Amino acid sequence: MDNRDALQPLTRRRVLTTLAGGSAGALVASAGLGCGNASHAATPPPSTPDEALEALRAGNRRFVDHTPAVRSTEEIEHIWTEIAVGQAPFATILCCADSRLAPEIIFDQFLGDVFVVREAGNIADSPTNLGSLEYAQAVLGSKLLLVLGHTSCGAVRAAFENAAPGGNIDAIIAAIRPGIAGASDLDDATRRNVGAVQQRIREQSPLLREAESTGKMRIVGGLYTIRTGEVAFLE
Ligand SMILES: [Zn+2]
């Protein structure tokens, strides 16, 4: 992270090109920056929290449908030029460290689009993690904070089953356990954990609480199903 980024806000004109079922080669041949038509319409970056949420929804649909955005060589070079001087991610994603999910992939986003903070159990229990989330909003202008849980989460399972594997792992479990008290099963515990983490962020980060209350940012929850790739937004 570099504070100089804040001095160089980007005015990105993103040309997101989607070609369902097409080949990358065909698109590279037909598409260029500023060239929009029915098959690859130009889409500006999200400018509001609602637009940011919709961009993640749309990206996850593309991922589930196996129709990821295809970018021309020119567009990729343009993005690289932009991100070399700063960043303006439209969303922040707090998710688990689990190897079976990668936010940029499951939301079909590219370099510079999402600011990702990962920790087992998608918790934000430390000042440093909360500070990373705050940095994304206050300095980089992120408009959405998604707390993303997932199915078959080992950290939530360990907390649900009152496991104590030892070492510093126990600190993760201890952070999760209060928020899932009373859960009926692992899925219920996973949902409760997402809600508890959202609540903790609001309680422990006045900065993000204010950003939410003034409409600069939305804080939402989500649940990623590993088997299908789908993300259900929990609000
Ligand atoms: Zn997990």
C-alpha cells in the first residue's frame, strides 16, 4: 500500500468486454478501446455502492456461467498503465484464506478492481485487518465492503465443533465462537459468522460505520458455495 496512491485518483474509462461463448482470439481481432457494440458494450467502473454490488453480482454470474469477461490486448495494456500509477478498487472483499476461493476469479474481476483482505474464517478481529479495510475506503475510495463466508469452512467448523487444534489457530476459533453461538448446523454457523463479522466491523471501526451511515459505502455479507461457484448476497 502506498499513500501516494491517494494523490492520484484514477479516472478510469474501463471497457469491459464480454463475449459469451466466444474465443479470445476473435475478440482481440474485433474489439478495441472505445469500440462498443452489442457484443461487447463499454461499461464504466461502478460509481456508487449499489453499482459496486451489481458489478460483483454480474461478475459472479459470468463465473458461474463460464463466460468470463475477455479483454483485448490493448485494454490490458491500458489497465497496466493505469495501475502503475495508482489504484481505485471499487469494492473491498474480506474473505477466508481457503484455497478454494479467489475473489478475483469468482467475481470475474481484474487487476485493480477489488481490494482483498483474507484471513481464515473471514474475520476482522485485529486492528491491522480493520485498518486494511479502512484504508480501502478512506484512502482508495472503495464503495462496497463484502464480508464473504463460504461452505465447508474449516475455521467455522472448528469453532462450531469447539475444536482446539492448538497454537495460534485457537485465536481464530476464539474470535469466531461468540458470533455463532446457538447455530443449528455448519451452514447456519457460517451465516451467523458473516453477520457477526459485519457487526464487529461496525462496532470497532467508527470510520467504516460513518462511511456506511453517510452512504459512501455499503457493508454487505455473502456466502460462496464451493460446489457451484455461486455467491448468495445476504445484505
Ligand atoms: Zn474458510
